[in-house]
Amino acid sequence: MVFQYNPVMHYIETTSDNELIFTITRKSLLSPRIRYNIHDEGGIARYDQLQEKLKPFDVDLYELTKEEKNRNIRFPIMWVYGRKDYTISVMGANIYPEDLEQCIYAHAELSTITKSFCQSLVEGKNASVRPAFYFELTVDPDDELEKIFAESVLNSLIEINADFREAWHEHPATLVPEIYLYKEGEGPFKSDEGRIKQARIIRGKTNRSRSSPFSLRSPI
């Protein structure tokens, strides 16, 4: 998500690892927020800085806002990728690792064959973003098993996560998760070999779409 903001009302900073920090400077605010960090990952730039960065891609900010009343106001720009912690966010719905764990335990067959999981966001060719869930299994994955995981996880998320349920009613096509199944110690779970404690943050890309650089791994 990309926003313009009024720097007189909101002073925004970023940490060394790209977490956004907010200070609300309105006098009318009853409960002041000073350097408030909600652990969203993103960035900020002046209007002219972003304009310069977009030039090689033939994108003109002024042209993009030609239909807007206040297009001559060159407010700075803020962008948000999503939560910096173990949560992923799609269409305003936060998906927590505990949600995904409940989805697995809700299906007895899946819980007995799932060793661990991780989650991330993947981006399609048209820049659409959807949730992606990766599962490490103690059995050989196949198309039928992938279908069972996909149906069970989606139905469970709609049932247990109110934000996801609301977003699903408004944007069902965007909320259908991508499911990736791996044998034990393969794919993104290969890096666990030789570790005493499983890694919770992984980096990588899927074959079908580009994943975000941060995702969560959690043992079942």
C-alpha cells in the first residue's frame, strides 16, 4: 500500500531494518503517540525523491494524480509491505501463525502428517498479492493431498479468523491461499538440517510467484 501523508500531522521515521515509527503531532490527540512502532515494514520518501526513482520506469507521479483535486500538493510518500513480525496481512486481514496451526489441528489426518509450516505473501504477474502456506510433511506430497490442504486451510481460516472472513466476502479471489507441500527436510525446510532450533524466518522464492522476503516457520 502506498500513501501520501501530511508531515505536519504525522512525523514518520524508519528503523535500520525498515520498521515504520510514527509520532502523531496533532494537538487535539488525547493520547499522544511518540515514536510508536507497530512493527509494520515499509519506507518513506520525499515526493521529488520518489519521482526521481521512478523515472527509469517511465512513471510520472504528476501524471498518475492528474484527476486528483490536490495533485499540486507534493506531500511525502509512505509505503507499507506488511507486518514485520510473524504475521502476514492481506486485504486488511492479519493471519497469525496460531491461525494456521489451528487450521492443521482442525483436520486430524493433516495434523498427523505435518511436521512444520511457514507462511508468506506471494505476488502474481499482475501485482496481486495472496497468502502462501508451506508445509513440511512426513509423507510424500501429491496433488490430492494438496487439494485437501487447500480446502481445509481456507475453510478453517474463514471460520476462525473474523478479519479474514470479512475480507473473503469482499475479495474472495485474492484471499485464496497458495499451498506448497514438501517432504521432510526439502524445499524451504532444508535449512533446518543440523539445527537445534528451527529457523522461524526464511528467505526464498516459489516457482510460481515471487514471495516476500520474510515468512514464518513454526513446528507442529
